[in-house]
Amino acid sequence: MVAFCLRCQMSKFINYLAVILYLVPSSVFSCEPSQITVKKVDFSFVDRCDNLPRSCYQISGVAVLNNSCSTPVGVQLKLTGYDKDGAPVATEEYWPASIRNLAPGDYVSSAPRQFHYDARIARFELQVIDTKKWDEKH
């Protein structure tokens, strides 16, 4: 009769678990766009040429994102401006932290400077469209 060895069984289990975790692709442990939420968007166009005879509007303001993932992750956003009837007027995709990962929790992001002024825009909508784990060695 073979003697039962609890320590031997646990050791085998741990070894099997280590092999399984090693073989599972890292994408299984990734952070999905649905785990990033937009808590607040406060964007508007501001005339930066107050005292000049012409106007030069630039987008200004902040958005608050929340990363509910367990690890830091890069986030790609899509900003869309809509007219008073709800039709899209302009859109811009951008990475608010560039090639840095956002830590879990809240992150305050400035409005994207590359979003161009259009007088028809009445409201803004911000949407998370992608996540990416950036290499931290840069």
C-alpha cells in the first residue's frame, strides 16, 4: 500500500499550478476598456486671444478617469463633439498619459490640445476605446 503524503501532494499541486500560470497568455490578466470609467468631463472652448481683434479658441478643461484594474494600464480615449441636435461634429482619439500607464484609482486628464474648435459643438462625450500595458522600462 502506498502511503499518502500531504506535503508531496501539495508540492505537486503547486508545481502544476506554476506551469499552468506560466503557460497562460498574459492577455488573460489584462485590463479591459470596460474596467476604465469616465467619471467626469468638463471641457469647453476658451478664447485665448482676449484682447486681440480676432478670436483663437482652444479646448480647455479636465476629465476624471477611474482605473478599476488591479494593475496600471495605458488608456486610449475618443473625444467627440456634438452639435445642439446631437449630431457628431468632430472626433479625436488620443492617449491621455502618452506612453505611461495609469495607476489604479482616479486619474485627472487635461483636454487634448489637438482637438480643433468648431462653433457648432454644444457638448462633449469621452469614451474609453482601448487599453494597453506600456513597457515601464522607457
